[in-house]
Amino acid sequence: MTTSNAPSRPLADREPTPPHPFRAPAWYDPHAEHRPCRCPRCSGDERLGARLMPGRIVLVLLGGVALPAVALALNAWLKVVELRVAGHVLALLAMAGVVANLALAPARRYPRGLKVTHHPPRSTGLRLVLLVWALLGCVTWGYLSLLMLPLLPV
């Protein structure tokens, strides 16, 4: 009695074999999931449609520039803490650092998929300057918040 390894049905009539478990998961259906092409020609239209996020810009300007400017003006008027010239210069530099980071490292939202991307400057030196400027702002506002800590119960 000889057995043949030849299929009993023609190839067109057989069911497709399940995918290999290490190559493609069994639940992956390429017709059900859309994966857009990432070539420069196809993704170029997304770059043209990029929008700056106005809500983010307004909140950063309010929290990083407007409110500190009001706090400095009130401090100069009420003389809560004696900052002298160096304190005012450091606070103004910290506010300028917020504006510089906002202008030189913008974040954009793409309409397709609502993906947010950050675009830092290409120059490593300029990125280091922005980093040091941001750290100066953190140190300045941290120091001033410690000075204002006794006024917290008021």
C-alpha cells in the first residue's frame, strides 16, 4: 500500500494555510487595517497641513510671560520682596526664555491622525542655549517661589 503526498484536491480549491505565528500574527488582517505610506511624497501633504496649536501658545504665554510680568509689577508696587536690579533682570530673562523656546521649538498638530510633533532647532548649540535658558528660568522661579513661601497663608 503506497501513500502519496500529492494533494487530493487542486490548489485553487484548498483553504489558505494559516500564517506563520512568528511572521504575522493570526489576528492581523491587512484589509482591515490601513497603514499609510511613509514615503516623502505621500507624507508631504501632511506637512503642508500642519497647524500650530493656538490654545497651547496662549496658555504658555499666559503662564510664562503675562502672569510673571504681573507678579513683577505687583512686587515693584507693593515691595513684597526686594529683588533689586539683578532679580528683575533674571525674571525678565526667564520670561524671554519662555518666548524663545516657544518660537524656536514649535509643536505642530497634523490634521490626519492628530499627531503632535515637536520641531527643535537643528543646531546642537542652539538647543543647548535653549536648555540653559529654560534651566535659568526654573532656578529663577524656584528661588522666587521659596521667597514667597511665607506669604502662602495669606
